[in-house]
Amino acid sequence: MTRIDKLVAAVGEDRFARACEWAWATAAGTGRSSEDDTDTRWPRDVTDVPHELEDLVWDEGPWTERLELAFELYREMPCYATLMYTRHHFPDWDDDAMKRF
């Protein structure tokens, strides 16, 4: 089982897949106002998925491995929350993680 598989298992395969789908559908417009009044709010049942995964990504292991997992998660679920937590942990990174970044 890969580390990303553990993230999927933690929130459930269906919720993970739907969160990824929603992230991809809204990623291009993140941070912009919607001129066409498109509702970009995530569905209530998946809105917390990126937040639920934060501890699993950042709480244990070498910083370079945590960073790699965060990037892997971002490739699957490109959303602000994934990057927000990357920034949140940035001050704690070791030199190897800084170089990798």
C-alpha cells in the first residue's frame, strides 16, 4: 500500500475520488471571482477532505517524505488547502526538504 493509498483509505475511496474531481473542476478558477456566478463551493460531504488529510501528510516521517506526499496529494487533488498546509509547515522543514522544494 502506498502512502497515497493510506490517505484514500483514511477518508474513503469514494470521498477521495469526489474531492479530487471537484478540485480539478474548480482549480483553474481558484482565487478569482466568478463573473458567471458559477458556484465553486465544494459539496458539503467532501469539503473537509483536504483538511482531514493534513495530519496524515505532515505529522510523521522525514520532512522530505512529507513534502513528497504533499506534492503527490496536490497532483491528485489540486486545491488551496493542500498548498496552505504546505506553507503552514514550511518553517519547520529541515535543510533537505528546503533543497527538495
